Amino acid sequence: MPLDKEALESLRRRPGPASGKYAAAPRRRRLWVVLAMVAATAMIVLWRVSGSPVPVQTELVESAAAAADAAVLNASGYVVARRLATVSSKVTGRIAEVLFEEGAAVTEGQVLARLDPATAQADHLVAARSLEAARRSLSEIEVRLADARKTLDRNRSLVERALVSRSVLDASEAEVAALGARLEAARADAGVAQARLAVAQQGLDDLLIRAPFAGVVISKDAQPGETVSPISAGGGFTRTGIATIVDMDSREIEVDVNEAYINRVRDGQRVEATLDAYPDWKVPGRVVNIVPTADRQKATVRVRIAFDQLDPRILPDMGIKVRFLEERSAAGAASPTVPRDAVERGDDGTSVWVVQDGRVARRAVQLGAERDGRVAVVAGLTGGEAVVVKPSPRLRDGAAVELEAE
């Protein structure tokens, strides 16, 4: 039987206005649920981000005292002794005895060595005998002159009584005059002999090599049996020195400063020295003199520095590093300093983030001069505070922070 298409078409369900409304409702509900879940997730994430500590790097504010001790220049040099001498003899001779060892402390005038005295003693003996002979000759002439004067007095009396001729009196007067002249010559000879004896005695004294000043022997340069001379005699067999003595009270520092930076050095400027042998020991000192000349070859100027207090550990020729410290202002005040990267600059001024008890707070500051990556803080900090270096944009007043491991 054929199908009635019109009847079937009448039986098909067609959507009406009510059925379309009810069909859109589930889709809207699903959309609101999705939006609610997204909002809840965002709130949870925001809560976690805002509530979790912000990792930061901090650095302490350098105090005013430390800022005052900031170095304006570093240099290296050596410990030197202003008073140092190589001791030699006044005369050439063979060393008979050495009376010191290296490292020995000596006093001024102390005998360090003796030279062979044989020749000098013989010269001294000859001079002494010559003086003795001159004195005896002088005594003889004095006796003869005294006798001649008595004879002259008698002859004068006899001539007055006409008992002898006038020629006898003249002969007596001539004898007295001759003996008087010989007496003066004998006295001169005695003086010369006395001087020769003094020279011979000085020759003996010159055989004793003495310390010119109190100090420490740092070098022993000769041994008994060697020949020493005040001048070089050529070859390697004659010593020109027997010892080197250093006055340990004259130790100081000498450094060569590049002439481009000498304007940072002043007389009386405080310095902090560190010996290469004792790197953890800071030795205070002061500039005592800037030598008023430059080395053309090295383009440097020599600076002398005195130690505030000497120490036995400081030895001549030791290597040493020197920090020339910044001079205080006229009022004696100095400003604390912070790293350059800790400062934030904005339209409302400059500020830093200060960490205290695990939280940060923004603090307005007034800045001063900048040097070597640090900025002086004129107002806003006192020194010793911990400030955030390279602050994160997430920082807020009162936000919790945690220190990053270096």
C-alpha cells in the first residue's frame, strides 16, 4: 500500500518557541560555570603569589665610619729603612777577629771586628820612642841653658869688677842665646813627636771597626783572614764592607704612585697597610712626605709613609700593599653608602627597600656623591640596615621576602 507522505509530514515534530528557549539554557549554565572556575583559579593563583615570600638579595648599608675609611687609591711598595749603612774599615788591613753574627742587635760604638794590628803597633812603638828621645833631648838642653845662664851672671859680675875681659861676657851671652834657640827647636821636635804618636794611636784605633749607630746586623760580609779596604782594590779578594746595619726605628714604607693619581694623596693622609706576609693584619700609618719629583721612565711619584706603631714583624724589604683612605670632611662627618643597584629613582624621588623581620618597607633617601659603585646617603639611613639590591617589581610595603642563596 503506498505511503501517504502528507500524513507522515504532519506527524514530524517541529521546534517551537518554548522548545528553543529550553535548549539554550544548558549552554549558558555551562558558560557561567567555566567563567566561575577561571575566576576562582585566578584568585587562588593571585593569593598564592601575593602571599608567598618574594626572593631578594640584600646588602648591608655601609656605616658612616666605614665610609670614612673608604680607599681613594691603592698602591704597592716595600718596607724600607731610612737609616742603613754598610760598615767598612778606615784603613786597608787583614781581618783578625769578627765579633758579631747576622741578626745581632748592636749599640752605637760597639766593636764589630778587629784588623791585624802588627804593623800599626810597630808604628806606634816607633812614634812613642821618638817622643821619648825628643823629651830627653829637651831636658838636656834645658839643663845646659840653666848652667849657661849662671855662667853669664858670674861673668857679668867679674866684668863689672874688671876681673875678666869683655870678650868672656860676650861669649857667655852667645852661649845662652844659642842654647835658648836649641831649646825652642827641641820643644818643636817634641811637639812633632807627640803628634806622630797621636797619629800612630789613631792608626791603632782605626783597626777597630765600630757600629756607627744602634741597630740590627742584617748582613755579615767578611770573615777572619780576609782583607778589607775602604775602597775597591779590584778583583774579588778585597772586601769593601764587613757588615750591613739597619736602624729598626727608621722603618717606613715607600710606594710609587702613578702620577695621574697623585692628586689623591696628601701629607698626613691616613693609610692602611697590609704586609704580603700577614694578609689579615691591617697596619695603620700616615703619609709623611711626597718626594717632589717624578720618575720619567715609570711616570710615578714616590710617597713615604710612616707606621703609627712599629712591630718586630715588620722587616725591611718586605712587600706591602697600601690603601690611601678618604679624608673626613671639615666637620669630621661622613655619610653611609649603599650599592648603586639598591636605589630606585622615580617621579616622587629616590628610595630604597629596607628589609626588617622578613618584610620590606620603602624608605625615601637623599643621595650624595657616587664612587666605585656605591652612593652616599645624605639622609634616610644611618648605617647597618639591610637594603634590597636590584629590587623586584613585585615588592610592596610590608611584603614578605626571603633571602636568595648566593
